[in-house]
Amino acid sequence: MVGPSSLANVHIACIMDGNGRWAKRRGLPRTAGHTAGEENLAEVVRVCAQRGIGRLTVFGFSTENWVRPPAEVRHILSLHKKLFGRVDELNANNVRIQWIGRPFDEPGSRTPAYVQRAIQRAITDTAGNTGMVLTVAFDYGSRAELVRASRLSAQLGEVTETSIDSHLYDPEMPRVDVVVRTSGESRISNFLLWQIAGAKVYFTERTWPDFDAQEIDAALKLIHAT
């Protein structure tokens, strides 16, 4: 495992895949898998904060996920409201929460008002924390982010790497050190395509609800692997 003193500058990004598969293997509805996944995310946040990791960014809900069955979407939205409502836990672990995704006031944004309020409250209520930064990507798509950044750059003048950096959803987000993809999928998806340049990638067969501290440590080992 990477030494604790060096983890403050580490940025892990997780593609949390396999909730549905986890549920299917147990004869449960997909919604049960999403509930288990949200509970495990809370545990992963606690472990990463205790490890002293500086940044954790998770792919909560993509711009493509709106096409899922309405009942499943409603359940996922309720879980995100619950996630952003875990302020006491976040504060207890000194975690500051952030969000990236389509701005609420831009055309195409579909984030319900009650989720918007939960996001805004969580950001405000954890703003004073000085430990790990947890960024949740919700209604997020990397291609949409890059198109927006390029368009804003063009409106102000020349399109350069620096100008794109400055117009990303979170211009202060550092580059990712290691990307985690669970559930045996060996692909990246439409997630932080600009920010993961040069990152190591950790693929695991475990579904997201089963992703644990041992897996986190295995992913961290990739950072200094030759």
C-alpha cells in the first residue's frame, strides 16, 4: 500500500458498475442492487478518508442513464438525495463534498429540484471540512463537458488546453491518478476523459456493492508500480 503521508495528493476516480448484476445473482430487483451500491459508497468514502486520500470522484449518474426504466431512475434519484444528505457522516470524516455535471440552469439539464437542493445543501454544509474531497458526478457526461468547455473557450478567443482546463465543470479538479472500474468491465465509459490522461486503470471482477478496503489498497498499489 502507498504510504499514508503520500496519499493526500492522490486522486481516485471510480466507475461504480455492477449493482444490477449483484442483485440478479441474489434473485433481487435491480433497485436492491442500487441501494446496496449507495450503502457501499458510504463505506468506501469512510475508508478512503481514513486512509488520508486527498480526492475521490465517483460516477453517480450519467447523461445516458435517463433512458433507464422510469421506476429505476426514480429509485436512483432518491438514493442520490440520500447520499447528498449524509452530511453528518461527511462532517464526522472531515469530507468536503463537490458535484460535477450539467449546470442546473443550462438547456438539457434534467436534475430534479429536490436533488439540486440536496446537492447545494451538502456542498454548503461540508464547505469547512479540510480532509478528503468527494466529488459526485451526477447528470454527467465527459463529452458534454468537453463540448461545453470548447464552446466557452471559442467564445472568449483561442481554444487551448489551458482554456479548456479553465472551463471544465470543476477547473480546480486535479488529474486522476488511478481509475477504478468494477464488475469485470474492461472499459472507461464517458467519464473524466480529459482528467484521466496518464492515469493507471484498476479493473476488478467484483461488483460495486462488494468493492472494499482490500480492493482500494490494490488500486493504490498501481500508482507507484513500475
